[in-house]
Amino acid sequence: MRIIFLVDMDYFFAACEEVRRPEIRGKPVAVGADPKAGKGRGVVMTCNYEARKYGIKSGMPVSKAYFLCKDCIFIEPDFDYYERTSGKVMDILRGYADKFEQVSIDEAYLDASNRLGSYEEAETYAKRIKDRIMEELGLPCSIGISYNKLLAKMACQEAKPNGIKIVREGEGKKFLENMDIGELYGVGKKIREKLEKEGIKTIGQLAKSNVIELVEKFGKYGIELYNYSNGIDESEVVENYEVKSIGREYTFEKDEADLKNITSKYLELCDEAIKELKSKGFEFKTVTIKVRYYDFEEHIKSTSMASPSDSEEAARKCISSLVNGIEKGKKVRKIGVRFGGLVKALGQKKLSLYFS
Ligand code: TTP
Ligand code: MG
């Protein structure tokens, strides 16, 4: 029997902020760009559950979030701090797994099949993990437990916030049956629209559909969709090397003041970093640029994507808009570009093969 856990931190960036600023606890908090009284640009990266009560969510423009809740506390992101915290979380989690796979900054699969004999034991084990992370780091998380990765991941969504949800052997199909088709792992907007056109609105309906017809519509991915909808996923928890962010830096031979030259160098670094990111099968959520002027003054600017991407065009667009904020005419010594919030490209990526 396989026993797999998916541990996902709750409202991670905002929870990290609550740890070092206890005075904001219990109040609505969003991490993202400064909303500048509704005139600010940029998006919310995440927010705590108090802010979610007002309808604020990841990917929403900060201006909109501001109007939904004017009392919300907006905090500019501190990626280094979140990555350091993530490292501590992952170090703890690794100790609880036979096989360990980090999938994003705040999420990991643990295969603990060799250590546990039943789901009852697994539940106690999950409580221990949660308590340990709370005691040592002051952070809440949710845990999904099941016999495969797909169901562990979907169970975790149900467990949120701060909970544990188990889907036992034999319960997978029933667990998924009445869920909206969009909830299924691997189903993005385009697939969802296509399925809905066919009258398939729930995961249960997809599970009962004809697999040959699915293959005709979605290619090989149709089989995967069919299996997922039936709660089937044989994939293993695989140890991966740790990649938290991918970036490039460049120091000008002579301090450079021409914004056109500076911009084109930024874009060059962007293309190189995206190439590496793609070759490693990642998608990014955040884009950061750094500028160090001749007098060693340094500025960092960041933006966040509504959803993970590995698009060169999207990356270039973000970088161009961030570069707009650079002081014109001031001599620049060194620049850097960094893509963070990396996640492994999932089914969505494969889908692009069928819908371009
Ligand atoms: P998630 O785990 O998707 O979200 P979360 O931890 O904030 O909230 P939940 O309780 O629902 O799990 O993402 C982890 C972190 O990644 C999140 O804290 C901030 C960052 N992130 C972005 O920067 N942009 C985004 O669009 C999303 C979804 C997340
Ligand atoms: Mg999370």
C-alpha cells in the first residue's frame, strides 16, 4: 500500500509576514505591490484568509484588492525571506519521508509508505508534521493523504486551511465524482471549455466518458485526463534537485547611462534565464530585476504572474515594465534578472502541444 502526503503551506508569503510581524495577525494582509490608494499597478501574490473573506485572491490587481478592502495591509514581497523560510520547511519535511519531492516554494510530496501501516497511523503522523512546523516556524499548513499523488494533492485542497484530509483506497472515484471539472489536476481553462461544450461538467461525468473519444479530442493527454478523473495516477514521488530561482547578472565594463542599452541587456539576460528555466522543465511565478548604480545604491523590483508561465514573451513584458521604473540618466554598474516561485510544469504544459 502506498501512503503519499502532499503538504502545502497555507497563505505562504503572507503567513511568513505574520511570523515576523505578529501585530498584523488577525487583520487582512496581502503580499504584493503597493496599491497606492487604488492607483498602484501590479498584482496580489497571496493574502491571508482574513483578506480572502473580502474576495481578495492571488493574481488580482492590487488596485482592485484595495477597493475590496481598504483596511487591508499590503506588504511588498521579500523573496529572499520566503525562500529562506521555505528551505527550513523543506528541511523539516524531508525528515518525514522515504521519498521526497519539492514541487514549489511551499509544497512537497512525501512518500512514507515504508514507515506507516495504516491510514490511522498516517493521520497521527500528519498531525505530528503540522505541529512540528507550527512549533518551529510558526506556520500553518494543510496535508492531503492518499494512495497516489493526484489524490493527495486534491485532498490537500479540501483540507485547506490548516487541516488534514485522507482519501483511502477505494474512495478515490467517489471523492472526485461531484467536483467541478475545473478542479481536476491538469484541467486548465481551454480543456475545461472544450469539455463543457461536450456537456461534461463534473469529474464524474469525465470518468464515465469514452476514452477513445477523449484521445481523438486531446491526443495522448486524453488518456491521462481519463485516468485522473478515475482517481488513477501511478507516478512516483521523485527526489528532485533543489531549484528555487533561476537568474542571470551582468556587470557593465563601463558604467552605462543609456537606458536603451541597459534595457536590451536586461532582455538578453531574460532570454538566457528563460532558456535555462525551460530546459529544466520549470515555470515561474515571479520576476525580479535588480539594478546597482555607479554609487552602489541598489534597487530591486518585482512583479508576479497571475498563473505560472514559461513564456519568453510574458517574461520580456514583465521585465520591460519593471525597467521603466529605473532612474533615467543615472549611471548603472550592474544589473540582474531573476525568475522565482518556480514550479514544475504540469499537465498544462503538455496541453500546449495540442492547443497552440
Ligand atoms: P499557493 O500555495 O498557491 O498559495 P498560498 O500558499 O498563498 O495559499 P494557500 O493557502 O491557498 O495554499 O502559492 C504559494 C506561494 O506562491 C504564495 O504564498 C505566493 C506565491 N504565489 C505568487 O506569487 N503568485 C501566484 O499567483 C500564486 C498562486 C502564488
Ligand atoms: Mg500554499
